[in-house]
Amino acid sequence: MKIIIGYPPTFSKKGVALLSQNRQFQWFSNPSYMFPVILGSAATLLKKNNYEVCWLDAIAEKLSWKEFLSRIEKENPDLFAFETKTPVIKQHWKIINALKEKFPRMKIALLGDHTTSFPEESMKNSKVDFVLCGGDFDFSLLELCSWIKKKSKNCPKGIYYRKNDRIINSGKIILKHNLDELPFIDRELTKWGLYEKEYNLQGKPFFYIMSGRDCWWGKCKFCAWPILFPCFRVRSVENVLNEIGILIEKYNAKEIFDDSGTLMTGKWLKDLCEGLIKRGYSRKIKYSCNMRFGALNQEEFDLMKKAGFRLLKFGLESANQKTLDRLNKGIKIKDIFEGCRMAKKAGLTVHLTMIVGYPWETKEDALRTFQLAKKLMQSGKADLLQATVLVPYPGTPLWKEAKENKWFLFNPLEYERYDMREPVLRTENSDARDVAGICSRIYTIFLTPAYIFQRARNIRSWNDFKFNFKGIKAVFGHLKDFVK
């Protein structure tokens, strides 16, 4: 049995669709492709179980529709599995129908947070054969293929399929798999070289891994990934260290980004840091990850720096306590200042993420977030930032709240408009131009003399200079990304 895993070409005049490993969808004019860790794991697991696997990311490979069809025809797969997100789901329905017409023998499986929330919707609006619920694409695809080959009697839980013109639900998925049982990702099979141009990371070669699925907090009401991973699971420290060792020895890795929603803390983090130091990995790689404000103390920040950590990505989200509370962030404004201070004292790079367009915030509230970001960046307490327009992805608590309160500016089923080119929800006293304008304005912080001076002071090498130059190019790209 032969399986293609990847992404079909997805086109728009707005830019390039960034689907892989993205918690939020956006069209980018200056794209960088993130490695889809769990799909990569799926391809590897299937190959290890003697399935023939082909990796085909038409977006990262920049394939035309004709080139993509030619590749499908050449490979002649039994199954094509790919991930989707809300803004492109309707385009993907059309793609599925076109593929089924041209390759009627080929089965198609659809994955992702949108289809996990509304699995029957895709079954009814396209000719897709299977919709897989939950985020364990690797285990689920292996179980599906085993069932298709009649190695198992019953369809695995969490799968919607067709039988005699009826849509069948195999039952609610239970995420109970042991992540340590997964083989380490086959980076050649999954064409890792396509994904090493991410401008936020200095070292090359660099790799994405996930030590956990997905976030041990998992309560932020705007986040779609708890739909995929309602319960947090983490790999053992030894398992993670062994993967890091392979990436260093086999690929000469210089930087690793752990894209778990939030890196595990406490004893697990201490053991990881001590393991990185003991094995000598701290001298060979730089390690970066997602982190929460209020989760670490100064001693832990210092240990992370000693262990080779370089960058921590924090969700600031808003400078207004009422918003942090409504989002269930579980942090205080003082945690933001204190977290930035401690991380910078340890010598770590601080990357902030923030959101504008909350329905309960006024224009003044949004500007307060801009001012906080500006203060942190210009004072050297933060180094990098990214701003996005609030998108209530279907199935999230925020989406349900928005429907109940009639906050939507358009029909909630106009999925293509969830692409950050315009606000999705009405706000207190600002219009669409205000929201997009503030989002763009946040990026202009990179161009202020005070910030440029801070960055110039920290340039120590040619790599530092190249990194900052790429960052400036990316800023101008982002300014275009919020233009409708």
C-alpha cells in the first residue's frame, strides 16, 4: 500500500498559504515554511511499518497544479492524506473533488483542527473518503491503513468514513498513545531541507521537534490546538535527548526549535537542561521553545541559558488584564514584565506574540498593547515580536462565545475570511482599518531608532548581521500581509 503525505498546492493572490505547523493561518508574501512535525512522524511511522510512503508538500516545493497532478500520477498512491485549516477548507473541498475525478481509485484522508471540530461538514461538502479527528495523525493514519488493508477488524476510533452512501462515525477518539513509542522522524523521507529558511532562527542546519503534545496549560480560549490535543502528554527526557543526539550527529544540527505549545517545566525541564549539559549538546546546538509567562524563576532561566537555550517565545496577547482574564491566560501583567526581565538577565532572546481585535477591547486598549510592546522592545527587555488579528477558529471556546454574542462581522461560515486580512469580530469603538492598522503599527517598532540602536549594540558576528537583515525584510513582508 502506498501513501502520499503532505499538502496540495493552495493558491491565492494574497500570497502563500502557510499551513504546516501553524496554530494560526495566514497568507504570507515573504514565506518561511515550518516543518510539520506530526505529519513527519506519520510518514516515518508508516514507513517503519512497511508501507510505501511519499512526502509531497506542494506548497513548500512551490509546485503548480499541473506539476502536482503529474507527481500524483507518477506515484499512483492508494491514499493521500493532508492537513487543512479553516480559511482554505472550501478550496480544499474543491481540490478533493478534482482529485477524486481524476484519480478515482485513490482514497483521500483529511486532517486538522477544523475537521476535528466539524468532521461531517467535509464529508458532506466533498468526496473525501476519511476524516481523521484529533492531533495524533501518526498513530491514526497507521491504524487507518491497517484497517484498509484488513489487518484489523474494526475501524479505529475517531474516523469518519463512507459505507453504502452513509457517513459513519467510528466513535470518539481517545488520545492515549505513548509518544516514546514513535520512531524518530526520518528527515530525508520528509525533505527537511525545505523547511530550514525560518528567519527567526540563526543556526543552520536547524530542525523542529515536539517534546510534548501540545500545551500543559491548554486553557487559552482562542487557541485551536486543544481541539487536537485536549490532554497534554510529554515524551521522556531521555527520548528527547536521544533525538537531539541523532540530529547533531547525523545532520550536524546547529539549532533546534521545540514547538510544543509550551515546553514542560519543573523537574522535567531541569532534567532536560542537565542532560543537554552532561551530553555536551549545550556546546553544539542552540535550543529554542515556546514558554509561558509566570512559569519559570530566575534559577530556571539561568539553567536554560547554561544548557544552550537561545530563544523563548512568549504569548503576551494583550496589555489589558481584563483581556488576559477573559482569555483564560492565567497570567498577570506583572508576570510579563518580570518574565522578560529574568529571561534577559539570563542572556536569552525574548520573542513576544500579541493579538489585536478583541471584541471587548476599545481602540485605546489595543494601543495600550502597542505601547507595552514598544516599551519592552526599545528598553531591551524583548528582542522580537509578531502580531496577529484575532481569529476565533471554529470549535474553540472563543468561537462559541462569538456566536452566542453575535460578535461576527460576517456570516461565520464564510471561512475564507478567517485569514487575518480583516477583523472577524466587531470591537468596541474601532473599525476594520483600526485593527489592521494597529497590527501593522506594532511591526513598525522594528524600524524605530531606539530599537535599531538596541539591536546594533548586540551584533557580535556576521551571522548576527545577516539575521537582523533578514528580520528587516520580514517586517516589510508582514506590513503587506495585513493589507486586504
